[in-house]
Amino acid sequence: MKKLLALVFCFVLVFALSGCASYRTYEQIAADGKLVVATNATFPPYEFIDDDGNYSGIDIEIIEAVGEYLGLEVEIQNIEFDAILTAVPSGKADVGIAGMTVDETRLKSVDFSDTYATGKQVIITSADSGIAGVDDLAGKKVGVQTGTTGDIYASDDEAIGSVEQYNSGIEAVLALSQGKIDAVIIDNEPAKAYIASYDSLIIIDEEYTYEEYAICIAKGNDTLTAKINEALSALKADGTLQAIIDKYISAD
Ligand code: GLN
């Protein structure tokens, strides 16, 4: 009886453990025919919900083109930005695409595909704030989207007075427009999209950092990473990737 109990216990343990770190391999995804993609659709022009209620943007079109290349249907899961970094390792989503910057800390918990776009962090402030560059953020209240690189830089910058975290960049920009904070640090293209509806807000010319965006994949899910990279390089080579970017971003 004891042996039987021990055996049952072993099965339960193995089952529980395999349930924990269970990302789907490329073979399993291919058999299912569907790639589950986590994003945070509050980040135009990379991912947003358009006027017809559809997911739209550069990342959405890129991942759909990747899916098409691999013969996979794409299912979008719209979740909080910082939740993507746990959804992917735990297998709730196969990949994450969200204007996500390749960064050393993230590389400890996820792998990244080859990069498909570049970005930079910029400062948004009100035209009359007197803030003209990074140094002027000393002692100021700075808004960021939780868990983003803007959050990481602002939190690491000891000169900044306080860092206020918001669920989305647009909420941070709203708080800025209401005078609750002095500036927002965020990616340059979403910054342009966010301030479009506020006459009083400007983007400071001085950029905070240069960044590279990539698709995140569970650590060690190597065949999937290789397949995604194969698709990305085919889409680069035939001009699809650039055409998608040009559709949403006009050259300055
Ligand atoms: N590029 C930034 C990051 O990776 C912001 C991404 C986002 O807010 N979707 O943290």
C-alpha cells in the first residue's frame, strides 16, 4: 500500500512539475496550427485597437506575416505589458510582441528573436514646463508605463524626484496633461501618437536611449526561436517588414 501511495505521489509530482514550466515547442504549436501571441494593445503605432475594434499596428502585422510564413493562425491575447514577461515563460502565450526592448534583465527570464525595429526613449512634457533635456528632470515627478524600459531608466536615475507608474503610456500622458506629473519617459513613436490630441504637450529633442525591439520567446524554446528568426529574415529579405513599418511610420 505504501509503495502504491509513493507511486501515485511520484506521478502527481511529475505532473505538477511538468505543468509549471510548460511552454509549447514549435512541433506542438505546428500540430495545433495556432501561434498564441501576447501583446499590450495600447502602444500605437506598434499595437492598438483600431476604430473598428480590430488589433492593428506594426507588431500585429509583423506577427501575422510570421504566422503566414510558418503556416500558423495567430491568436492575439491582449494583456498588461509586464504580464507578457510571465505569460511567455509559463506557456500561457507562445511568444510576446509589444515594442519590447531587448534588455539584459529580461534576457535572464526570456529569449529574444532577432530584432525587427529600433526605438528610443524620449521625454514628453508641457510646452511651458521649462524642461529641455534629461538633466532638467532632476527633482521632478516623472510618469512611466509599469515595467517598461522607461520605468527602468527613470527608476535608476537618482536625480529624478519621483517615478509614477501607470498601466499604459496614455494614462501617464493624461496625468501629465492634468498637471499631476512633470514629464513622461516613453518610446518615441507612441509618444508622437499620444501627444497628437494635446496641444500643450511637446516631445523633447534629446533622446534618452537607443533601443532594439524583438519578439520574446520562452527561454530554451530554441526551435521556435529559430523558426521565428527564419520567418523574420525572409520578411526582411523580401521587403515585407520595411513595407509594414513604412505603412505606419513616415520618415522624418
Ligand atoms: N520599449 C519599451 C519596453 O520594452 C516599451 C514597450 C511597451 O510599452 N509596449 O519596455
